[in-house]
Amino acid sequence: MARVVVDVMLKPEILDPQGKAVHGALPRLGFEGIADVRQGKRFELQVEGEVTEARLAEVHRMAETLLSNPVIEDFEVHVEGVASGKHRA
């Protein structure tokens, strides 16, 4: 079994109120030097069998139709522990 990860983030031009709230709280808690914070979602999928290009394409379709809102979010699909498995939306 392999783990395929889908990271979902708001597009850069979309306001991120949760990220802004965290960014504002950090200095009050004594954490300095952070220029910006963006909050996102992470989905970890346990895949049966080998992770093929066809399987990654299927996960990409899952991300487009269910795991993200392509109008306001970008996503990245990668196989955990495999640097060459990254695919950006």
C-alpha cells in the first residue's frame, strides 16, 4: 500500500481569513518573523496496489471533483516519500 497526498490551498488571489487570523495571533504569542500565513487542507489516501500514472490521474480527478473547489482552490497530488510523484493542478 502507498500513500497519495492531496494538498489543497486557496488560490493566491483569494482572501484567506483563517490564515490572516493566525498571522495576527502569532506576534501576540511571541512568534516573530512570519510574513504571511495561508491555511489549507491535506487528504491522505491509502492506495491499494502500485501507484501508476493511471492511478495518479484518477486521484487528480478525485481532487478536481470532490476534494477541492477548482474555482477558488489549487491542489497538488504527490506520492508520499517519492519526490518525482508531484502533479500540480
